[in-house]
Amino acid sequence: MLIKCKKCGHKSASKSTCCPNCGSEMRDNRLVGIVLVLVIFILLCIYFFIRTDSESEFKSENAVSVKATGMQGNISSPATPQVNYEAPERDATKAMVMHMLEYAMDDGGLSHESEIQQLKLQIEALPKPAKGNKKAARGLNADGLLSSKNYDFNNAVKMFEQAHEMDKSDIEIISNLGFSYVKQGDLDLAQQTIINALSMSPSRASAWADLGGAYGLKGDVNNAVACFSNTYRFSKDRLKTHQLMNKLNETEDVATLKQARDKAIVWAENAYPLLIKWGEPKVVEQVAAKNIAEAESAKQTEAEVEVKNAEPKYNATEQSETARSILDIQRKVVGSWIRPATRTQNLKCTIKVKLMSDGTVISAEVISSSGDEIFDRSAENAVEKASPLPIPNDSELFANEFSSFQFVFNPK
């Protein structure tokens, strides 16, 4: 290949370092150009690589931001609800659980009964976590329960965690997990997990008891007492709960937890007076004997009594002893009733009541609902608080008409 001398124009071989005609220095500039082009190409590749990586990172961050805020571009729109365990809806529900706890901190929530019940109903109406593989989850749950029974709570936690990952909708599994965290000593995680459980089932008495245990172990007596009061509130068998609370405190070594249970026990005996009566062995024996006698009896008479809020007047000489007892029951039950904050106008329910021979209420159960759960609960509580009810002196009359009877609770 020939190259041309810049000074004289003479052409010579490309390997020549100087012009044979004029002696000027010669070099192949095309090589320099090739090298320069390669350098520019490499720099451009590096530039585009960096730019593409930056744009990808920006888009990824923006996508996360959009998912978290529910915003895209300049258009504001709500995020699509995701019915899973950690969805925003669950966070709002957990806040409602904490409100229930706050109400219960004020004298066990006695003056906020309607608010607590209303929050409970609102939580129950919210979406729940999506169902998972229940069969596999329950298998692991069974393994966790076996480990718990053997006091191997480290393995129990592993089993319950795996089970929970398989089915986050299972209230029993997450409750067992929270309890195992308490036993394992991880109280912060226990507290978080149990609150999650209550956000799914706010009336689960055992979960409130476990949460109270976590607070008590952490030294937070006030919150522990509030949790235990909700344990009594939502318990389906308050006597059994009361007996268990007393039994646990007999061997409790943690002072703050023992103190919290003691306070809750005293509170419950004031809030639910029947617990004291039912807790006495003699009374329990009397109730058992009475139930046997009732089962053997061929005749059981139920009297229906219309209870009205108005203060009726009667003439003792003109009205029978039955009527007088009815009116006395009316006064005492209505006088013990705490009106819920929710609307109660024109509401009524039918309650079946069983009494001991001294007028002590054995049970009070709504058998025909008003349609308002809060009102129904307040009516049952009113009967329990009014115990013992006034009864006729005539034992035969009591046996025939007041040992078991129904009445319509209709405060106006």
C-alpha cells in the first residue's frame, strides 16, 4: 500500500518512515483514526450502559413508590385492595384493636361497653386474609401443638410459623404462634402477632389473655389488666375463665403479671357478681343438685313476663304475689341496665332466665334477638347485675313460675 508525502506529494511504501524524495517524516494517519474511532466507540458504549442502568433503577424505584402510595403519573387513584395478611386494611384493623384496648383501660371498659362492642362488629365485617393450604397448614399446626405439649417452644414456633405461611387466614394457627412467642420469651413479636390475631377475631378471649400475659411479662400492668378484662368480656364461660385466672396466679413468679391478674380478678368479681356466687363450692353443689332435680321433673313451667320501662303502680291487696314479683323484677332489671351509646329506641328482646331458690341468676340468655347484638348483650348484663332477683316467698309459686321463665326486655 502506498502513502503520499504531505510536502512533495511523492508516493512511497506505507512502511517507509520518511519520504525518499524530500526526506520528510511520513506516518500512516489511518491507523490513528482507527484507534480514535475505537476509543470513541468504547466511550459511547460505557455511556449508554450507565444511562440504561440508571433509567432501569429509576423505573424500579418509581414502581415501588406507585405501589405504596396508589399514585401513577399525575393522576391520583386509590391503590387496589389486596386481601392479604399485611395489606393496609389489616393495619387499620389492628388500630381498631388497640382502640378496644384503650377503652378497656378505663375501669375495664364498663363505661365504654357499647364502643367496644361496636368496634368488635366493625372489625368482624372487614375483609379477612386470603385462604391458603389449610390441610397442610393444619398438619404443621398439629406438630406445633405436640411440641408445645412437650414444652419445646422453639420447635413449636418453627412449626406454627411454617403453618402460618401456608394459611394466613387460620385464626387458630396465628393464635398458637403468638402464645408460643410468649413462652419463648420473644414478647415484642408475641404482642405483634397476637394483635394480628385479634384483628381477625376481636372476640377471641384466649388471644386477649395471651396479650395480657405478654404485657404483664413486660411489666405493663395497666395494659395487661385491660387485656384480661376483655378476656372476661368475651369469654363464653366466665366461671371457667375466673377459675383459670386464679389457678394461674397460684404459681405465678413474675410479680407484674401476678399483680395484673389479681387486679383483673377483683375487677371481674365486681363487674360480674355471679362469679363470686358460682365460685363458692356449696353453691356449685346446689346448682348441680337443682339441675338433676329439674331433669327428673316431668313438669317445667315457663312464665312470660312483659317488662316495660314505665314505673307501674300496684295495690298489694288487689294484685297477686306473682304480679308483685313481676313488677319488682321489672324495677331491678331496668334499674341495673346501662343504656348503650348506640340507638336503642323501639328495641326489645326475649330473655330466658333460670334462678336458684334464693333468686340468684343461674343464666340469662337472649332467645329472641332485637337484631342489635350490643342491645342484646346489655340486656343479659342487666339481668346478671340485678341478681339476686326478687322472688315470691311461696316456694311452690316460685317452683311453678320463677325457677325458669322468659320475659320480654322492652325499655322505652
